[in-house]
Amino acid sequence: MEENCQLTVPILDALANFTLTDDLLRDVRETIIDRLESADIEDLPVVIKFILQTATGNDAERVFIHV
């Protein structure tokens, strides 16, 4: 998201369609949350949608604090 913003939406779309382990999905979500401030404004709906769709009950507090 920081280096090539044009790829943010396609990458998140691809990741949403993969079957990832819970640990890997959590790592991806954490990376996205950490870089949320650097996301383009046009990409925010997709970024936030991905974060919310992949959040679990255990992650809810961290997700809602940052989103």
C-alpha cells in the first residue's frame, strides 16, 4: 500500500478469495491495519471492507479502534 498504491484493491480482492489459515489472515489484516493511514482515500472502502470481513471476535476490539 505504501510502495504501489495502484495494486491495493486488486491485491485485497485476490486475498479475499484465497483460503488462508487463520494465522496468515490475521497477519495480513494486521499489516493492512498498520498501513491504513497511508491508503489512498479512493481505496478506503475496499480496505475497510476487507478488514471487517476478515475480522473475528478476538480481533474486534483492535479492528474497531483503528477503523
